[in-house]
Amino acid sequence: MALVGAGWYVGKMYALDPRQTEVNVLRGQLENLETQNRRSRALAARRDDLNVRMELQERQLRIFEEFIPESEEVAELLDAITAEARLTGIVPQSFRPQADEPGDFYTKRTWELTIYGEYHDIGRYLARVASLPRIIKPANVSIGLAPRSRATRDMIAPLEVSLRIETFVLGGLSGEQPAEGQGAS
């Protein structure tokens, strides 16, 4: 019995313990590899999600860029703004370009306008300007009673509206500054 116990002890020391240690080391490596695989799968899923989101944002940016006028289109937009004034019965009083404001991806172009018209005509005019095919934003609208003048003599209750028209042009400054009253008739 002592011989069997001694044999078992020697076998355990020299054969079973090193294999058990090797098995434990391999188990640790396996767990480490499984953890890395889970992380890799999560990163791959996240990368795929980011790619889908990036493609969606690129599509939205291309659509958005279709509404931003090219530098050459600004004069046409100003003509469209003044044409809308004539169509809605608005009398443009002043049309002053402001300094361009360059941004990272676009240049903001601004004009200060003063117009005379009836209340509902002014509302129609602002709605039509905001609905032009390119992005044009009326801002800082201030409304008051218009002075009686030749321009307002046919109006029942003329209003004077001061506002800012803003648009955005892709890219940096083109070097051209719109002329005073450009596009106004």
C-alpha cells in the first residue's frame, strides 16, 4: 500500500501537476482570446454601424448642398427676391449688402432690406422668399408703420419692414462683393 501511495505521489508530482499547470495556462489563454474575440466582434459591429451612419450623413450632406447656391447663383437669387416683391405688391425701399462671413465650409452672405407693404402682402412675400429653391433665410424682422410717401400712397395701412436676408455659399470667399442694390429693380 505504501508502494502504491508512493507511486501515486511520484506520478502526480512529475506527470499530473505539470499537465494540470499547462491546462490552467491554456485555459487562461483561451479565456483571453475569447475576450479579445468578443471585443473584436463588438468593434466590427460598431464600425459597421458607424459606416452606415456615415453613408446616411453623406447622402444628407449631398442633398443639403443642392439647396446651397453657388457663388454665381447669388445674383439670380437677388433678382428672384426682388421679383417676388413685385409679385406680392411689396415696395423695396433699400437693399444693402453686408460683409461676407466666411465659415469652415461655407460663406454667409447677408443683405439688409427695408420694404413697404400691406400686412398680408408682407407675409406672402416672406413666405415666398423662404420657399425659393435655394436656402434663403429671412432674419431679424422688424415691423412698424410706414411713413406716408409716394411709395405708400395706394396702401391702406402700409407697414415698414426691416429685415436681413441670409444665404450660404459653398467654399471660401470668391473675392467678389455684391454691388449696392444688386438684383434690385
